[in-house]
Amino acid sequence: QVHLVESGGGVVLSGDSLKLSCDAHERTWTLDALGWFRQAPGKEREFVGAINWRDGNSYYADSVKGRFTISRDGAKDTVFLQMSSLKPEDTARYYCSGTDTGYRSISEASEYEYWGLGTKVTVSS
């Protein structure tokens, strides 16, 4: 069982930057990937980006590519989501997710067994 805790959300202005953190606890050595998803009010949860836990390769949704960056502090089992040039449409609750059973599609929410409670990001215009 892996326990995930997100932090760093808040209210920012359009064009600002914000850095989210996801702290992974317990059996982190079993992880294959850690992903970030978001869900805006009235909308379905959507893929933001993910990082392969073992080789460090990262993947992004087209909507955030070039603006968001995922990185990992291996010593602390923490993954960061650095968000830049934020837009009002980035407003959502952001969730950290993990899988220890491998994956066929790193962008599919169904691939992930572990989820945090999320952190809210609001971007005002």
C-alpha cells in the first residue's frame, strides 16, 4: 500500500506559477509510475502528466506541455508539478496517483491504484 499526500495548491493570477508536491509514503520502492490528474467542477478527471518511477521519464497532456514540468526528489520520495503560465482553465483539484502494477497507458486514470485527496488550484483572470 502506498500513501500519497498532495500539497501546494492555492489561488493565483493568470500567468503566475505554482508548484505542487506529492509526498509518497510506505512501500514506495514498489511504484512503477506516479501521475498527476485534475478535475474541474462539473468535468471529468483528466490526465495532466506522469513520471516513470524507475527511469524518470515524464509525460504530459498536450494542454500543459511546455508549461508544466514534473520532477522527482528521489531522496525524499516526493514528486513535484511545477506549473507556469497558468490559465483560468487550469483551475481544478489536482490529484497525485500511483501504480505498482505496471501500466500500458500512463495517461489512463484506471491504471493507478493509489490516489491522494487532492489539492485545489484556482487561477483568476
